[in-house]
Amino acid sequence: MTRTGLRRLTDPRYLGRRLGHNLPAKLLALAVSLTLWFVSTTDRRANVEQGFDVPVTVSDTTGERGTGTRAVRDLTPSTIRVFLSGRPERLRELRGDAIEAVVDVTGVPEGSFTRPVTVQAPTGTTLERQTPERVQGFVDTLVTRTLPVTLSVAAPPETSVPRYSVSPAEATVSGPGRVAATVRRVVNSPVSLAPGEEREAPLVALDAAGQPVEGVTTAPATVTVRRLDTGELPIKAVRVVLNDPPPGLRVTALSVQPASVRLVAAPELLALLREVPGTVPYREGTYTAPVTLRVPAGAQALEEVSVRLTVEAAPRSPASPPAPAAEADRTP
């Protein structure tokens, strides 16, 4: 640039003339540019950011390659925090379970793993960040076991002898091998049924300590429990009376369990019964023996009875009184 040109650029009068040349057109161009910028950035300025708790799902196609069925357990954490940006009305209608967060363990060998989580942002939103970006877990073989269903019902009244059925009688338990191996039995949630009633009850897998086992599924998830009897039966509890010991023996300690037994019979027969005889073998020593009940014809005992005895030899003296009869309700 020549000195003459430089002097013109620094001359205020020259600059004023240049700025004032076609000033309306220049102002119009500036206004159009500002309008276009404002319109093009409206959506961006209207977007907001919102966080969601998203459950992590597992993708594993390893089994499709003929390597067997597998299961993932102990996923930590099971949910991640996902931050999305978008229009406020779009974010308000979203829920965490509608956002896809997947950890792919295809080809991961059995054992512990740490893998990234892939988040798929829903339409109309943009993924800003996620916390954490990786999760841990354990890949295990999926095991399926078949177990009988154990019936569980509320305690019935003592004056009834209910009968139940459960359908189906077996259920399968599926889960990671190390977890499924701890299942000892499958029971239905306790139910209380009236005569002739039936109800669906969920199944629960229990371990050896009777505690629920987490991480397994049952098939079916519920069973049908039916009460088959039509009502209460005539029942009466009567005491058990034992036979006398033979000569030469005497009972020094006695405990009958239970001391009374429930009998089922016609009401007119039960009205006549006050006790039920029981026979037990006597010998010297301390021992437990079953009691053979002599139940009248037409009646049935609902319990088995046993007795704990201490028997000694009786003194052989003419003055000795006869040994007293052994009754279930006489416990030294």
C-alpha cells in the first residue's frame, strides 16, 4: 500500500464517506444477517439438559455361536445416570426405562468383566454424558433345575382336617449356576383357603436356611392351590392313658408326647369318648418308645404318640403296694 492510500484510510472524512455510501443497503444486510442467526439458533437456545436413572440391560449373543446358554449376575451398578439435552416438552415425557442402555458381553469368557455401556438417545434428544461409563458383572452358565412344589398354607383350625392340592406339582428354577445350586426347595406363598376355594399363589425359591434366593426365576411363576375338603370334620381331643407296667417293674418318670390326641369320628361316638388307651412295652432303663393307640372302631387318630420312660425293678416285698397305673397326665 502506498503512502497516499494509507493517508486516505486514516482520514476521518474519507472513512465517513465510505461508511455512508449505500448506508440503507448495508443496514438492511446487517438486519437480515442478525435475523437469520437468531432463527437458526432458536432451537439450540431453547434446549435444556435433564438427567435420568436408566436400567442397564445385557446383550449376549454368544449362545448363538453354539457355546451354550449363559447368564449375567451381580451387575454393578444396575442403573446409570444419563444426561440428555432437548426441548423441555420432549424431555418431560421421557422416563428412564424408555432409554436404552446396553452392556454387550458377547464373546466375554465366563468370570468377572468390566465393559462399557452404550446409550441410545431417544429421537429428539442428544446424549450429553453418562455416569458411569462402564459396569462390572459376572458371566456364568445358565442352569435349569426341576423341583417339586412344597405346599404352604396358613395353620388351619384344630377342629378341621383340610386337604389341599397344588397344580402344577413341579416347577423349574433357572438362573446362574452358582446361584441356582443354592436352591433347595420351591414353595408357594402361604395362602388361607375356605373349603372348596382355590387361589393363585406366587412361587418362591428357598435355600437350605429357608431364605429366598435372589437372581433366579421360576416357571411357572405361580401355582394354583385348591382346598379339596368341603368343610370341618367332627374332631375331639382326648387324653392318652397307658397300660400298667407288668409285675416287678415300676415307672419312675414318664412323659407322653402329645399328652392328648385328636380323634375323628361321628359326633355321637365322640360324645362318649373321654380318653384313649395306649399300649407301650415296658423294660428296665430310660428309653423312648412308640405308643400303640387302641382307637375305637369308627374313629381315627390324627397324631402319632410316643412316650419317654424311666423304668426300674420294683422291690419284691409282700408289703409293697401294687404299682400305680401309668397315665399320660402324670409326670413326676
